[in-house]
Amino acid sequence: MSAESDPENRKATGQAPGGGPGTSMPELTRKERMRRALWRQPVDRLPTQINCTPVMARNLAGHFGVAVPDLEARLDNHLLRVEPDHSRRASADGRTSFDWWGAGWDTQTEGYWNTACPLAENDSLEAFPWPDPQAPHLLDGARRAMAGDERQRFVAPNLGLCLFERAWSLRGFEALLMDLAERPAWVEDLLERITVIQAALARRFVALGVDGGYFGDDYGAQRGLLFSPATWRALFKPRLARMFAVFREAGLPVILHSDGDIWPILPDLVEIGLTCLNPVQPEVLNHARLHREYGARLSFYGGISTQTALPNGTPAEVRAATLACARELAPDGTGLILGPSHRMQSDIPLTNVTAMREAFHAADP
């Protein structure tokens, strides 16, 4: 049976990363392999993670001949993200789905398209119905997911849209950028309320027994930050630090997904306790430079472009991009969770997914 047809049965090759001939390491569990990679410790092979949209998940499940619920195991994923459990309501026409915070998202697209901002018209923070992080059944779904996984994978709560993105999803993107310039005190009040809720939720997840934290907050465009580094340091950095601290004070690693060109604030993220950076887009963050400047202080997750290589490349080009990612971000064989930079969408040919997964095996230390 080929590695492509049965990737979950890959075995350690008998050579530890960077160890040279004769050194060996027993096969690790997915959880332990992920944990060691996050802390830049030797692993038997690089952990991998493939996330995809529901449409792409159905395509892949059909391609592999498995049910969608079995796809995670089939893809050899190492990370289990859990979320708050809430009743998700939809608009009357079904085109908008509302999240825990009351922000609305388009159900007709594979991406994230904000369609309803509850603070757009009435910006009273006192009157807004803030979600309750202490709601008694909020973690029931996470508890069930962790029990069902039998602690095989590394578990992290998905605190996506954690601060800046949460603020603009409630207020509106352009409106919030104007608020940053015109009334920063109101923005600071908004961010503070968000931070208090996120930190309380994080503490509950730590008490539940998760293995680390996963945050998402995009600060960069394709070329540069969306606002000045000074603005980020004044308004966002100290609050992000408080969220990170919930996990770091418990001895747990912190992963941050942050798109775009965020070079100017990477030293700050390291300073406030970031362990692992995602998605390390090759279009905006040169991998060789990233490892050279931050490889001793950060681990990395992602790196295979869903913008260029995966949707537009040939299988040979995808294989080359995958091997280059592993070589440049993990030259010593550790400190990397290898995978697509973002959720794979249905514009990616299945032949390219196969090429990437085959290259995963070739990238093993």
C-alpha cells in the first residue's frame, strides 16, 4: 500500500532529525509529535495538518472513499480545534449565519464574508448583548469532541477573530478603521470588552484540559500592516498579551494565525509569548529569512501556498513547494507543522492535494 493511500501508518525511519546515521527515535503519538514540534524539539517526523472548507471536505472524502467525519484521520491531521458550543441562528433566507458574538457571515461563499455588523448602526457598547463566557453549557461540544478523539490529537480552542477581527466583525471593517483614527478611546473600550470575554473563555478551556491555545487575528495586507505598528502596539499588543498569558502561565504553547505582511510586529509577538506562527504565507514572509531570524524563538505552521502553488501549480510544482517549505522552515527537521497556509478551497485540484501529501512523506527527516 502506498504512503498516499495510507499516510496514517507512516513509521519512524530510524533516524532522528539532525541526528545522523545510527540515531533513532520511537514513533510518537500525534499529540506528542505536535507538542514537540511546537516547542522546537526533535520529532520522529514532521506533524502535518490539512484544513479545508466544507465543500472541499466533501470533495476529498469522495476522492478517498471515506465519510466526511473520517476525513481528519484519513488526512493524518494532528490538531483538533474545539470551539464554544452555541445555537447558531440564520437569517430568514438562510444566506447569513450568526456567530456567538452576533456577527453575520455569508453562507454562500467558501471564505469568510462578513454580512451583518451589529454595532454598525447602534454603537452603544453598554446596550450591546455581549456573549457570556461563563454560560454553563458553553464547553459541552468541546468536551464531547475531546472524548471522541480519545486524546489522540493536540487539542486547542479555536479563538479565531480574537481581537481586531472580532472588533471589525461587530462594527464593520471600514468603520472600525475610521474609528481608530477618529475616536481611539471608543475603540479601546470595545477592545477591552472583547479581551475580558476572550480571556475568561480561554481560562475555561485551560481548566478543561486543552493542550495549547489557537488564536486568529489578521493584521497584515499583502504588502504591509493594515495600520501603523504604533497603533498595534498601543491598542492590540497589551490585550493580546493578556490572552496569550492564560496559556503560557499554564505552561502551554500559543499558536497565532495572522495573515499578511506582519514583519514589523514579529519581535513584539515573540516578546508577548507567541510559540508558533501560522500561516507563514510564502508570498509575504520569506521562509528562509523567517527561519534565520526567528527559528530559534518560534515554530511555524503552514507554509504551502493556497494562493499560488496549490490552486495554480502543477503537481510537480506543488511537490517542489512542499519540499522547499520543509527545507527552509525546518532545516534541522523540527519546529514545523507542515501543511497548506490556509483552509483549502475547492479551487485546488485533487491531483495537487495528492502531490502535496506525497511530498509530506519525502519531507520527513
